[in-house]
Amino acid sequence: MIGDIGGTNARFAVAENGRYDELTHIEVQKYPSLHDALADYLNALPPGKRPVAAALDIAGPVFGDMVALTNMSWKFSISELRTSLGLSSLAVINDFTAAAMSVPYLRPEDVFTIGPQCAESTGPIGVIGPGTGLGVGGLLPDAGRMLPLSGEGGHVTVPTVTPEEEAIVRILRVRWGHVSAERVLSGKGLVNLYNALCEIQGVTPASMSPADVTDHAIRGSDPACVKAFQHFCCILGTVASDLALTLGATGGIYIAGGILPRFKEAFAASGFRERFDSKGRFSSLLAKIPTRLILEDSPALLGLANMDLDS
């Protein structure tokens, strides 16, 4: 069994030979615990399909037996969950570690190039993705294989480049003190950008969901939403190029998450790639690094399906 567990939705499936089936989507808020959600899924599988081993990814840090999701209330012990579900083994990793593990298995139709068509190159790979939160992962080449890299890069301090971005962060800092990249590069981050821009403009913000902000931005029906989406893409470009330089990601930067695949043309036309390349003396290096939007519906599940549980 494999499971991709985020702050809003979770996906469960049964993996075999690098692919998966028996896919089920759930809203995590409908279950009091991860155990209850997994037990429901396992009990609903056809006779003879119940797995004895499992690999899960979660939207949060995994640094020991006790695990807590960053953007919702589920907490659990890996060892207790394995026992309570009657599993012989249970591996738990970060969700963007799993997403990074999918990159070698993506088909050409699973990716959409943002910016120039760069020459194929080997080297480290970075993965970043705005959704309920902001996930970051990576792959490092080692003796002919790719080793996944875990981290919590979504919580680095958000960078600012323009005076308006600095003004936005000053407003957000009043509320949170530390303004992480996730505070602006996520679903809630889109709303935070919109509200801050309204405050800068001296207008009362409407009650907006992330979907409302993107809908108004794509239709051009609300100037503050249009600017919020523009800032979202540009700041993502800066954070993604920071990741590229940190990892030396000559193998490319892949953008995942649930927001941008729905707006791939608008994203491609945004300031993302210009900002990605804008690194002063290292702009020529960044210009050679491809940036690709992952269109695969669940790259984390694909990564888990190809995970070596014995490693």
C-alpha cells in the first residue's frame, strides 16, 4: 500500500512493479486520525488485495518515530500505526522526498517546460511545489543511481526583490514575525498576497479562497488578484533559483504541487523564468538549467511505487 497524505487531501493506492491501482482520494478532515483513514481503505479493498507492507509520504518533517503533519492536526507513531494496521513493514517519508523520487519515472507527456528548452544534462535535481503548503525535495546522483534528499525548504525566509514585495512582507511580518516562503507560495499564500496588496492599495479585501484568487487572476477580473498571481510566480522563481544554486541542480528544477498544473499557460507567460534567471553573476549558469512543471496527477505516489523498501 502507498499513500500520499497532504494537509487537505490524501491518496491511497496499491503498488506493484512500479505502477499503482486501486486509487482512492479522501479529504483528510473527514477522519479523526490517519489510522482510521487507512483502516477504511484497507477494509474496502477486494479480497486478496490487502497489502502487508506500506510506504507513506506526509506533508511534514519525518525525523523519528513520532510524526506530525505541518498544516493539519494528524499526529501518529510509525511503530504504533504499523502494529495497529497489522503491517509487516511501514516506511514514512516526507511528501516532497516522494515527489522527487518520481522524476526518473516521468514520461515526456508528464512534464511541461517553463522557459527555454535547455540541453539535457545530468546532475542534482531540485523539486519544489506550492499546494496546501510549500514542499521542497531533491535528488543527488550517486554511482549511477539517484538518492532522494529530504528537507523543509518551504520554511526558509521568503526572499524579496522589488519594493512592493518588501512592503508585502512587512505587512505579513506583523502577523507572523517570521515570514516563510510558504506564507506566500501556497494556497493560503495566494490569499495572503491578495490581502496584503489590498492593504497597500488602501482598499478593503473581499473574502477570497485560493481558487477565487486564481480564478480572478486568470480572467483578469480583479487587479489585486492579478498582481497577487504575478507576485506568486515571480517569488517562486526566486525561491526555485535559490534551490538550484544551493543544490547545484544542473539536472533541472521540477515544479510540482496542486496549484500550477491547472494554469500552465499563464504560469509559462508569467515572470517566473525571468526571475529564475536573475541571479547577477550566476545568471548565465541559471539560464542553462531547465525548469519543468510536473503534470502527473500524483508524482508522490509514482515515487512511492518505485521505492525500495529494503533500502
